[in-house]
Amino acid sequence: MNCKIYTLTSELHDERAVNKSTQEFLQRLNLDFDFKGSDYDDYGTAPLSLIYVRTGGTEGIFNRLLPLLLQKSAQPFYLLTSGQSNSLAASMEILSFLRQRNLDGEIIHGSPEYVTRRIGELQKVGEARKLLNGCRLGIIGQPSDWLISSHAAPQVVREKVGIELVEIDMSELLETVGQDVDGGEAGAMKIYEALKLIVSRYNLQGFTLRCFDLLSAVRNTGCLALAKLNSEGIVAGCEGDVPAMLTMKIAQALTGIIGFQANPASIDVETGQMVFAHCTIPLSLVERYEFDTHFESGIGIGIRGYMKEGPVTVFKVSGDLSRHFVSQGWLIRNEAKPDLCRTQQVIRLDDASQAAYFLTRPIGNHHIILPGHLKSLIESLVGNW
């Protein structure tokens, strides 16, 4: 089960009446769950553990349980309440108690539709935590020389989310690619095959590549390889940008989608309209694509992809996971101007004031574009770090 529900009930309330109201409340929710009652032995084993505060007068019971719950799980405390029998008041007292001890928590309360939707989001968050814990991500070559802010703190990343960062020398990839590489699609596919071997050799779930080194070493680019690998579910980032890779993997764990790593090319802070561009995009994200040369070098293969217009989310985490940015907007058109990286997206943020972030406190230059409005889901995970 992705969700287990545990209960807190005051002895002052009639057990039969409480059980009846519990059944009625839970039946209104469109959920698949395992009802555990007051048995907390396996608390924290499911992606989501809910504590259903059924009545008032349960604050002391929770206080006595807290040491056991902290031993079993590090996830935030999610307090479900129907509002009957002073349960909301008790939940507020418990949450205040937790906050005084710098412990995270949330009261889940509202209409059946809201409660069902919110629990669904939290189930995805719990599943994402489990997917990220033990994940191995490679850094093939160091970050590109110009990415002076785009490094990571491996120990912090390991402690916060369980991701292991694995450094791999660029020479290993170049030796695997070999010297007999042309500048066309066949050469780009040799880079793709070499990267797949590296992924298998190190048991990686993703990587970021110091891709510009390929321009001088083999006279081709990694753009096609990265586009294909991302489409196959292997996170593949550009330029050795570690925070961008982390952002892509976190988003994939939450949504199943690997986003488009791109940098802003222009920003209108008054309207919130921006142009994002890069020479690659996951092929699974686009309705159609075409090959061009890599923009900066004019050689090799660059990808011009056309993503479906509609809702999008712009997302980025810092290398030590202490900061993040997430904003919703709309992809209003794709462009194909000759003086930009090949995939170009014109995006208008819903909140134009958030465009100022890019000019005042950006987390590096690359950001990740995801189809759909996903801010609430993303905040539910990264907001607790």
C-alpha cells in the first residue's frame, strides 16, 4: 500500500460512535489505503503515513508516541482530520507542538475532493523520496569552466535525499567513444552508445556530461545522445551542471518526466515573458524535432525540438539543496531563430513578478522546463528540505 492510516482517539469518546464517523469520513475519500488503527508498529514503512486525529483530547497521546514515531521515520507528520469532535483543534495543538521542536508537519483538512487530491500529492512525494534514496548520479568530467556556481555538496546531497554523486573522468568516456568518429548522426550515435556503457558500468540512474570537451576531442556533440537517453528514462544533463542534473532527477522521481535543461536568453520582467533555449531536449517531450548543428560551435548535431504549447513549470534546486525556485507558466510558442541554441521556447510566467528572480538571485543559469502545472507537488517535496 502507498498509504497507511493510523489513528489517535481519546478514551473519553464513545468508540462505537467514533468508528461509525470514521467509516463515513473515509468512504467519502477516493483513496486506496491500509487502515492500521492505533497499531503503529510499521509506521513509516509506506510512502505515506497519515495520522488520523479522530477526536480532541489526543494531544497527550501523541506526545507519548512521538519518540517511537521519530525512531521509525524521518518524514514529516501528516495529520488527517475530519473536523468532528474537536479533532481540528487537537491537530492544531499537535502541529504547533511539532513546530516548536523544529519538526515538519501539515494538517490535511477540507472538502473530500481537496483531501483526496492532497493525499495523492503526498503519496507521490513519499514514492519520490524512496526512489531518490540510494540513487547514483554520475559527473562525467567536471562542470564546464564557465559554470562557476553550478557545483554540488555531495555529503549534503547524500544526507538530505540519499543521492550518491559519482565522479567519472572524461578520459574514460573519450576512450570508450574512440577516435573514429564523424561529425554527423553516426558519430553522435557512437557517443550515445559510449554513454550507455558508462551508465551500465557504474550502475547510474543519471549523469551530467562536460559535453563541450567532445567538440575538440571527437568533433561532434553529445546533444543527440542526451536527448535519446533522457527519453529512455536516464537523466542526462549538459555541461557538467550538477544542480541542473539534481533538479532533473528530483522532478523525474516526482512526476516520471525528465525535463528540458535550458537557460534564459531574454526576459521581460514587466510581462513575465521569457525565452529559454538549448541545443537538446528529451525527444519524449516533443511533438516533432529536426537536426541542426550545435549553435556555439557550428558542428555536430544539435536538436531543435517543438514541445506542445500549454502549461509548464520552471524548476531549479541549488547544489546543496538549500534553495529552490519553482514557477508555473505557459509555453506560448516554439521558435527557430538562427542566432540562439536550437530548441527555443517562449514562456510566460503566471506571476510576472517572479521573473525578477532571474535578474536578482538566480540559482545558476540552467533551469528545467517541465510540461504541466506542478508547483504544488514540487513544493511538497523540496519545501521540507
